[in-house]
Amino acid sequence: LYYMGGAGVALPLGDGIRCVGGGGIGVFRYGVQNSGPAGIFTAGPGIASSSCSLFNPTGCIAPGDTWFLQAWYRDPAGPCGGGFNFSNAVRVQFEL
């Protein structure tokens, strides 16, 4: 699954680091995606418009907003035995 939040954090969790935090706004989870055997999924276009229909008003992406996004995935054979891990996070500033 992938999710977004208003701040960057560095919290060890599972076999990785959770890099997205609420930042006083909250953390908002998009629906589950299937990455298939290649381990790849595409989010978008339409992340901003779907945020307004999926989440409460504080989770609605507006022009000029900066959000942090990250994927959280199952990894049963992970190196630390946690069973899940995280992608790198991205910081995105949305424009018109």
C-alpha cells in the first residue's frame, strides 16, 4: 500500500524505516496496490484529485502543498524477519 503524510520522519519499523509522519496534518492511506512479480506499481496520474475524494479535507492535496509519500510492502523473506518493509520516501511539492 502507499500512503502520504505532512512530514518526514525516521522510525525503524519492520525491516526498514518509516519515513512519512503526520506532521500535525495526519497520515492518509491510499488503497492497496498489487505490484506483481516485478515488485512495481504506478500511483497516478490523479493522486491529487483522488486525495480530495478519499480523505477528509486535511488530506486533500492543494496547489502549493508539500507531501511525503512512501510504499509499505510485505517482504516475508526480509533480512530482519519483520515480514514487511518500506520503499524510499519522496517529498513532492504539488503545483497547478
